[in-house]
Amino acid sequence: MVSGLRRPAALPSVFRVIELRELTKRYGGRVAVDGLSVRVQPGAVTGFLGPNGSGKSTTMRMILGLDAPDHGEALIGGVPYRELAWPLRTVGMLLDAGAFHPGRSARAHLAALAASNDLPGSRVERVLRTVGLSGAATRRAGTYSLGMRQRLGVAVALLGDPGVLLLDEPVNGLDPEGIRWLRDLLRGLAAEGRTVFVSSHLIAEMALTADRLVVIGRGRLLAETTVAELSAGADSLEDAFLRLTSPETDYRGMEAS
Amino acid sequence: MNRYGFRQAARMERIKLTSVRSTWWLAIAAVASMAAVGAGVGLGYRSHTPVATAAQILNNSLGGAVLAQLLLGALGVLTVTGEYGTGMIRSTFAAVPRRRTVLLAKAAVCGGAALAVGLIASLAGYLGGQLAIRGTAIPAAHLGDPAILRAVVLTGGYLAATALIGVGIGTMVRHSGAAIGTLFALMFVPMIVVGLFGESGIQVGRFLPLLMLLNSVAVTSPIPGLFPGWISVLLMCGYAAAVILCGGVLLRHRDA
């Protein structure tokens, strides 16, 4: 097992399905997520692709109950996140690198979160080893490099040994070695039967990591497909992605005509 | 236990509170400031004529609570705004999605810590004053005297309530600077306004934190027109409950 974790509890896999039903979020007059309906299945790495500002992070936050949808719902194994009995044991999340207090050590950060879900201290040491931060665990997290912050974020995600993992732009700031490490980790977690939902705007990376793809633009679902299907008929996945998203990208430069 | 609850949230908050340096610095500063003011007052009275009374020494040596209330109020604010400022709040709410459970846990843990620190600080102010007047003709104030003990204990309680008010304001305002500014303004501005009305201002003034502290809580006997010390402290707890309640309502409807 790549992750060094035990296999997810012998729950039917339906409890590891992420389901978005007409999920909608507006900020003022702007629609950030627009009627998004998607099912993310266990046992695969599902890439969540879209240009900057397409609503990926907002969707992730709504799945976690951090932002309230204006319409629709996000369910994990059929229940809203806030109804989960032990959230961290069910869903692991990596939000933007920085969802920690810079003055707190990695170990204290993990210990606090572990306490909230009655997880034993041994889990803290375990995930610190898994992400390679054992040696730096007593240092204030604010002194970490971006790559180390991402590793701390991954440690938080793995803390409760969850069957569902949500990771928002996890490769940001990782060096090539770190990117490969994360790729192997995520693929290993999916192979263990977990649901792995990873947002990114790096198509090349998703081509290597993901099995399935959910592509959005301006908050709307553009495609729910596999890497192979999307890249078929195009020179590369990147070309296919750009063709799919180009009408939805609002920051295109002015074309000289 | 089949699901998380207050107990788990409180353990999380205890670890969070004790694992950042600002907590310890604010606690040390609160105790040190009260000890310093207490000792300063005592030294100042050593050669004072006429010879000071025990009550005078006590009342004045607890004056450092004016500073300590700001430090512990800031501690309360930072337990909440420190999380909003850093993004930690999203980790917290992901771990404990019932936000009012988080708020209650924060209030309980921070309030408990502030009560302990407040009592130590209050005692430090008292001891500072007493040690500084040793060997003079000024009568010693003994903690065995109910009036003395009451003032010291109530001052600790007042300081804890200030921290709770900080938790509530922090939850409502969410930004450290703005929340601490709001807290300080609420402490001082009403008192200045009431001061403009002179003697008649006491009808309103007896409800104001700083006036209560200096004239009702941290004194052996309240000045006429003010509430007894314990009522003043209860009023402070009421204010704290009100702002925490407001924070809890806002918390429910806002995106993290």
C-alpha cells in the first residue's frame, strides 16, 4: 500500500460517492457555480479541471459545507457533509496551502484536528511519516516552504484514514519529485478503493494522474469523461481541454485581427 | 460516542490555544502588568502622608487590570480572528462542521484559561502592592478579609468575562485589527462620553465595563451609585453571552 494506511473500512462503495446535484453558488450578481451535477466514483482518481476562476474551489468548499449553496446540494455517501458523524474519518481535504496557523507546529496542528474527531495520537505520527515531515514536525508551520505546506495539507487529508479525498490544487508548489510522490500516493489511494477528487488547472499533470475527468468552465459542467475519451481526436489532452474551455475562458487576450 | 461533540471540539480548542506563542505572551503580559502596577502603587505610597489605608493600597494595586483586560480581551479576539486571518478556520470547520459547537468550545476553553490567568494576574497585583509596602506603617491587607478576597477574585472573573466578550466580537468581526479596535473602543469610548455628563452620568456609567472595574469590581467597597462587584461581573458575563450569541447567529449564515 503506497499510502501506508489501512484499507478503507469495509463499507459499501456507495458510501464513498460524492454527488453534486444542481449545485449553484452566486456571489452578488456573478454565478460562480451554475447547476453543477456530477457523480464522483470510488476506486479512481477523478481530475477536476477548469480554467482559473471557473468555480473549482467554490465547488470544493461547498462539498465541505464551508460555503452554503444557493441552490442544489452536495452529498457524500448520500448525506450532506455537515451531517457526518466523524467528518475527518470520512472525508480528507486539502484546501489552499495555508489552512493552518503559521505560528503552530505541524504536529500541534495535526494533534488539534485529530482530537476533534477522536483520532489517536499515533495517527498524527503516522501521517507525518507518510508525507515526510517527521523531522520538521516541531517547527512552526509558517517557516515551511510551499512544498512542505502542501505536504502538511496532504497529512491533514490522510489524518482520519478517510474513504473520500478532496484535494484543491495539491501540486502547486511541489518540486518534480514531490509531484511524482503525490501522483503515486493519489493513485495508490484510489487503487485501495477510495474516492479521490483532485482539482487542478495543470492538464499535463492530470493526464498522468487522473483516470476520470470532470471539466467545468464558468461554473458549468463541460464534460464528464475519461482522460482517454477527452484526448481522442485531439493532438493532446491540452488541445482537447483548450478547445472545450475556450468559449468559457473570460480572460483571453485580444486577438490581433 | 457515535459522533463528535462538544468534548472533542473543546480538546481541539485546548490544543490550539496552548500551541501558539501569542497565548503565552498575552498571559504573561497580563500577569506582569498587574504585578508591575501593584508594586508601583505600593512603592509610591511608601512615603506618602497621611499613611495609606489597606483599602487604598488594594484598590490602587489592582489598577493594572485596566491593561490586563485589554490583553485578555485581545486573547479572546485572537482565538477566533487568528483562524480567519490564516485560513485555519476552514480546517476547523471541516473537522467540526457544527459551527456553534466550535464557538461554544472556544468560549469554554478561552474563558477557562482567561479565568485562570485573570485570577493569577489579580493575585499578582495584590501581592505586588503588599510586598512593596512591607516594612512601612501601612496596614497589610489580608486575603482572609472577605472584602479583600472578593475584590481579588471578582477582578479575575471580570478579566475572564472580557476575554469572552473578545471571543464574541472576534466571531462577529472576523478581522483581528478591526475586532481588537472594536473591543478597545467599547471599553473606553462610552466611559469618555458618560464622563461628559458628570455626576448624573453614573446612572448609565454603572453599566460600563471600565467604570465597573475601577469603582465596583476591583475595590473593597464600590463607590455610591454603582452596583456591588458581583453584579458588575454578572453584567459583564451577560454582555459576553450577548455578543457570543450574536456571533453564533452570524456564524451560521456566513460562508467560511
